Amino acid sequence: MHGAETLTVALGRLAAKRDLLREERAKLEVDRPHADEFYENLTLETLQGRIWTTDERKQIDPLLKRRKRLLKRLAEIDEQLDRIQREGVAIKKHCPSSADEIRAEAAKHAKELHQAELLELGMKFNTDARFRRKMLRELGE
């Protein structure tokens, strides 16, 4: 039950986690068509005999790594969503709570997750100089 006191709390936690994962997936999915198009074009040119220069490879390699990380994260999110779905179905069979009660627990847990995320971000900001510079640059734009 994920360390939860009741089945309602467990379902609420699963719902909150599911919502966060869906949000993250939606944000990442925006980049997927561009990454796929880049990869297809690169592959096509390579198959047609194009030889990439060292300078071009220095630009291409990081983009290929970013695409690989993007696809890996999307696959991880899909696996987690599938697991949440299976666990939710199993727990729901034994949970007498209403949908409103579960939504209230989900909202409560989502708030806790958001506060933990902010705490983690603040700690990283205080301890990681490169992260701090990056964040300050983004705020200045």
C-alpha cells in the first residue's frame, strides 16, 4: 500500500503520482517529433553515403544523446503509468471510498509532492553553483 495508512490514501497517492507523470509525459512528448525527424534525416543522409566531419559530429552526438534520454524517459514514464494502473485496479477492488474522497487524498498528496520538489530545488540551488547560474540566466531572460 505504499506505506499508506488506508486504501483511500494509497489510491490518492497513486492518482497524484499518475497525474504528475502524465504532465511530465505531455511536456516531453512535444519534443519527440522533432527528435524523431532529426534522427530520420541523419540516418537517411548517412545511408546515402554522407560522411560527417569532426565538427559536425561534435554537434550531432549531443543531440543523439538527448534523443536517447528523451526516449528512455518516455518509456520509463509509460512503464510507471502501467504499474500505477495495475496497482490502482487491484486496490480499488477492496476500497470502499468514493471518488471524491480519493480525489481529496490525491490533491493532498500532490501538494506534499510539490512542496518536496520545491525543497529539493532550493537545496540544489544552494549547493550547486552551475545549477544556480543556469537558473539565474533563465530568470533573466
